[in-house]
Amino acid sequence: MEKIKGLTKEEVKVLIEKGLVNYKSEVKTKSIGQIIMTNFLTPFNFLNLCLALAIFLVGSYKNLLFLGVVICNTLISTFQEIRSKLVIDKLSLLNETKAIVIREGMEKQISIHDIVLGDVLKLKSGNQIVTDCEILDGEILVNESLITGESESVIKKNGSELLSGSFVVSGRCYAKAVHVGADNYAAKISAEAKYLKKVNSEIMNFINKVIKYISISIIPIGTLLFMSQLKEASTFSDAVVSTVAALIGMIPEGLVLLSSTVLAISVIRLSKYNVLIQELFCIESLARVDTVCLDKTGTITEGDMEVTKLVPLNGTLMSDITDALGLLGYHMENDTQTMEAITKKYARKNDYRVVKKIPFSSQTKWSGISFENESYIIGAPEVVLKDTSKIDKELRNYVNSNRVVLLAKTNEELNKNLTGKISPMALIVITDKIRKEAKATLEYFKEQNVDIKLISGDNPQTVAGVASKVGLENIKYVDMSVNKIDIIDLVDEYNVFGRVKPNQKKEIILALKAKGHTVAMTGDGINDVLALKEADCSVAMNSGSDAARNVAQLVLLDSNFSSMPKVVAEGRRSINNIQRSSTLFLCKTIYATLLAIIFTFLGRSYPFVPIQLTLTSMVTIGIPSFILAFESNNDRINGKIFINVLKKSVPTALTIVANILMIMVLPSLIKISQDQISTLCVILTALTGFMLLYKISVPFNTLRKCLFGGLILLFVFETTMLKGLFSLTFLPINLVIIAAILFMIAIMLFNMFSELFDKIAKKIKF
């Protein structure tokens, strides 16, 4: 075929003016305007505004203080999310896939979003196919599993259609863009590789359920409570204020805002280590990871292969070996690290006529080239020869931590299956430097009780040798090319898997998940893509293939494996702290909802006004949740978040409800005013909230001690020096004694309810 010239500058300009360019059909992040609208225009903010308006209209202005807290929370969340968006956008530019196009006869690297209709793309192994194309010249093996679900790779030749979203497994070709932008196959089915995977976030599901149930119940409960308070309150204004106080307590607006803020800050923190988060809620998966599967080449090792030794077989002359490698290096495509290493050292220009090429495939584990009189093969010894007994001694001498491939020849033309008489010529020993940070990183995982599984297409002894050098203990390896046992029965027993095919990598991940493990997968090559897609959390090296980067949830932009401990630690910090803060917020929502229902039928005035709930929420929920949310926390999350939160928040909420009901009995026993009832309710509610705060703060460190002590002092100051602002009154000695007795009862109830719900939580199976 004559040299491909591609489009001219003038043709490209015209096509761009016509809009026939591969513009983005999706955006990675929300716009700043969308973020502002999403944070401010929420149902809860609208409800808070309506409640504030009701308070304003009845003239109880100091009870509008709760609105200031809502506005501050919203502003902080919006600011942090915008910062996070700017960071993601900046890092995404560094990670953006580039395309090589032929324009005016020259190769040119451009953004995939600058491709125009009719552009000629040069595609090679590892490339993601970013726009629908038709092959003009060449032959490639393509995997379409990310868009069709079919795991078997298919051969594409001249005239074949290539679908966007698929990726090149092996070979090279030139292809013409036939669709761009929204006309692409992937765009039409909204199926870019990284968006195919459904987000399954416990945190997101939990928060959405809380919002759903509160949204459904708040209007009918509020209506009934208002009707009840109209009968009990002395004025219409008091009825409005009491009802607003109950509804404010039910709204968990801080929970939503704090969660989004914590996740946004995690993105910003990880960006300092050149980590790009492509899916926000994968941070949650990181917090739960108990097993990390690592690809050897490019992850544990640097991926820069070098031929260090040639071992002649069958008396083959060294000159014949180097001549054969020279032919392979010159004529074969450099689509594998092995071939790159051979080309770098032995390739020599020659005029031999190539009859046929068989590109390397992770499935077949060999490649070859046929000339007019003979063919050369290079690949895994056990695959090429079937029987390696005659060269076992040589293999054993060099296989430890080295990649050893076989060079062989045959007089027959090669085809898809190796047939005929194959004569071994030499073993090629290839070394790859182990990343200097790998040992320390694996040591971190060991300290965190995270299991390591090393997975590779290399000889299992080679992988085991590398595993030993990086400090992996109790090494047990299995050769997946000859294994007959079901993978699900292997995954817990072995920690090194060799001669693994791409679909087997995926099956290993699925088997580990079926065993109840939360699995992270780190890889960089096209043979890792299927496994990355199935992992609970997928991490790709930026130096790896387009396909691996696009399907991964996190990308290490500097390909620095030592970032992994920081990534896992950040995931644990974020989700543990969101879980802890959720306990505080949900406690308020539960007790406020129960009290609203109870006072609808109790026939008594609601004991709180909005500013009093602002006081208790500030010292027992708002301030501590915000500060504790950004504290270090490396504990792995165990159990379901929903259960973990409920078993701490429900006992506290029930204790507060019991406190209020006991106080409601006092008017029938002693003379007590409504203001004194409210003051007692505020004090007991805050003290019970401090019990929960104490429980979630254990074990105490310097920060928690200062926080806990400071909040108690703040509460004492506000209830003694700012009584008028918070509608509190002086308590005589008899009520102080009663408050102390009620607090002792509250401690007993708190412990009793906590033990009960701990037992219930242990019996609940999910």
C-alpha cells in the first residue's frame, strides 16, 4: 500500500468549522455553576428557608440562627467541591489519552478530542480505540469486552470496523475515523470504558435512604405536630416556633454536606501525591480493602526490560541466535516489553521478505514471523515446546526473578496454532528492575493486615522470585497454564499466580470477591483491563496502556507504587470519619423524629425552640463532626456502615427521648415552668450527646481530649452566660438535683440500650 498522507491542515480546519470533530460527549466533573446549584438548591435547603421564613413572620428573630449554620455548611461544602473539581480537571489533562494521527504524511500526536472526521489514526497494542474507525492497512487483535461483554478478542483486518470503547490487544494498523463525538458507538450507548461499571457505594446508598425516608415523613409529621401545638401553645407564634424546632431537628443537612466535603478534600489530598481520582466513591472501597492484587511487570517492577543473557540450545551458534533476533527486532512490531528489549539490543536493517507475522497475545503467549524459507518463534518455553524436559536444567538456572523466553525456529509457515517440528535455538534471559519502593509498600500492607496476591503472565517461579525479593512471606505459587482446580478453591491458598491469562486475572478477582474479600487491583497493561474492571477498586499506572488508565478508578500519574499506602490510608481516614460523623447526625434525626411523633399525640407543648437545638447540635454534632472528620484514621472498616452507625446512634437517641419523657412527668409531681422544662431538656440532651461523643472518641488522643474538654466548657459558658440568647432560665437547687438524678438514669439507659443494640447487631446477617 502506498504511503498514507492523511488530511491536510486546510481540510482539518474546514472539518472543525463544520463541527465534525471528536468533541467531548461527556464531562468528567460538574461545572462550577452545577456545583453551586447542587449544593444550594437542595430540598432540605428549600425546607430550611421555608422554616426560616415562618420564624421571621412570627417575629422570633433569634431563632433564625439555625439558618446561619446551614448557610455556612453549604458555603464550606461548595468551596471544597469547587477546589476538588479544579484539581480533578487539572490532573485529568495530564492523564488524557492522546492519539497519533497522520496529517500531511507526518505522524502527529493530538488530543483525542481534536480528531476530525476522516482522520487517519495509527493504532497499536494497548491503545484505546477512541472513535469509530475503519481499518485502512494492517491487522490487529481487538478486545470489545468493555462495550459488548464478550471477553474473546477478535481479529480485525483491512476494511473491518473498529468500535470506540474497545482496545487493541496486539498488532498495529492505520484506521480512518468514520464517526466522531456523539455519533460514536460508545457515546450512543453512554459506555465509555470507565463509566460502564455501576457505582456501588454504601455511604451513598445510606445517605440517600436517610434523605428519602426523612423527605417522605417530614411534611405529614410537621402538619400533624403543628395542629397539635396549636391546641397546646399559648399563641400561634409559639406553635410555629415549636413545630419549626421539631422539623429542624429531623433534617440531617449537615450529614450530606459533610460527606461531600470530606470526599472532596480526599481528592485534593491525594492530588498532592499525583493520584487522580476518576470515580469519587472508590475512596470508600479503599477503606474496606483487605486484599490487593498486583500485576508484576510495571507495578512491582519498573517495566524497563533488558536482555542480559543468551543461552544457546541444541548447539546453536551464537551468531545464528543474534541473526534471528536481529530479524525479529527489525520486522516485528514493538508491541511487548520483551520485543522492545530485543529490538533495542539486536535489531538490524535487512531486506528479507516477510510472508506472515503473528503478533503476541496474552492468551497465546507467543509471537512469530515467517520468511520465505523459515519461521522464527519467540514465547513462553512451555507453550512453544509443550515438553520442556530437555531444557529444564537451563530454565531452572535462570528463571528465578528473570523473564525467560524461548527463541525457536521451524521450516513451516506459521499459523494461529503452533504445529510441525519446532527446534529450540536459545533461551533469552530478560531482567526488569524491581521498584525501590516496592518492598516498603508491601511491608505497609502487611502491617495493615492486607493480603497481597501477585499475578503475572510470567513463569510462576519468576514471579515467586520477584515476590521473595520484595519481602512477600509464605510464598505459594501456582502455574495457571496447567492448573485443573477451580480458581475459587485456589485464591485463599496461593499468593503467587503465574502464566495467568487475562480472563483468568478477571476470574481471580471475581473468586476473591465471592469469598467475601474487598479487592483492589493494580495494573498497567491491556492484559489487566478485565481484572481492573471487576475489582472493587482499580488502580492504574500512568505509564501503562490507554485502556488500563481509562478503565481504572484511580490513576497514579507518576506511576509511583509508593503512593499506594497513602491512597489506602486516605480512603480509610475519609470513610471512617464520615461513618463517625454520621453517627452524630443520625442520632439527632432519630430522636427529633421520635419526639415529633410523640408530641403529636402527647398533648403537651414541644420542649425545644430552634435556637436551643442549634446550641445542642453545635456542641455535640456540628463542631465535633467537622473537626473529627479530618483526623487521621487508618482502621479498616468492618461490617455494614448502616449497622455500625445505627448501633451507636439509636441507643443515644432512645436515651434522649426517655430523658424528655421523664422531664414531661415532672409537672405532675412538682411545680415547674415551661422555661425550666426546656432548660432541663437542653441540658439532658447535651449531656447525653456528650456520652455519644465520648464513646466514638475512645481511645482519646491530645486532639480529642482538647476537643471534648473544650466543648463541655463552651456548653457551660453558653448555658450560664448566654441564657437569654438561647431561651434558657435559672434552675433552683431542687431542679439541679433532679437534673443530676436524671443524668444518672440516662447513663444507665445509655449503657443498657448500647449493650442491647450491640447484641442485635451481632445477630443481624447481611
